[in-house]
Amino acid sequence: MIEKIISGGQTGADRGGLEAARTVMIPTGGNAPKGYKTEDGPDLSLRDRYGLSEHPSDDYRARTEANVLEADATAIFGDVFSAGSLLTRSLCREFKKPSIENPTPEELRRWIEEYNIKVLNIAGNRESKNPGIYKATYDVVLNAITLLMR
């Protein structure tokens, strides 16, 4: 069973995964960019609501790498050819961490069980680049967790 869901806290997919975890009372965390920077500006709710730590670097790559390393595996949502998704997938391969792209709830559930994932990193597009990705990610993650709890 999932023990923690982490992300970088950006609007969109990251936040959808964190909020799905909170809905079913699974702990959240991860590494946020320095200054808790999001596309909407600094957001201290990443620390206060979701338990993210502020990464010491301004570099998004460093924050993404930290989250890939902290997690057992990463689920990527949205446009898998965006720069951020390509970076995340590359880091997962480099560090030999499992990743899955745009899973259905049932696919995500099976994958979590297959790899015995305890800490899941959620990555993907920000909301401004992919409108609706927050809700889509929230729904998939929430439904997969619900299936796991049965």
C-alpha cells in the first residue's frame, strides 16, 4: 500500500496527486523549488498543507531529481513529450526507478502492486500548459488508491 505521495508541488498534475492523497489521508511531501516557487508565484501551502521541503536550488532539474530519488517510482501525467516530462522519464531511467505514463486507475493500481511502491512521486504538466490536468490526475490517483484499499 502507498505510504506517501510526493511531488514538486507545481500547479496541475503535481497538485492533483497531492490532493488525492490528502483526500484519503495518505501523507504527502516532496521537494519544492527554492522559495516554494510555482507558476502562480511563491506558495507556502506547499510547506504548510502538503509538507514539502524547500529545495536549496533554483534549478528545476535538481528538484525533479530529488523527488525521483526520494520515491520508489514515478507516475507521469499529461503531455509526455513536454520538457519536464522528458526530464523526469530520463531521470527515472538513469536511477533505475520505475515510471508509468498516463495510466488508468486500474493500470496504476496494478503497477503499484507489481513494484510494491510505498512512496509514489507524481509528475507532469502544470495547469497552464495542460488545462484540466489537475482534475485528471486527481481522479486517476484517487481511484487507484481506492482500488488498492479494497
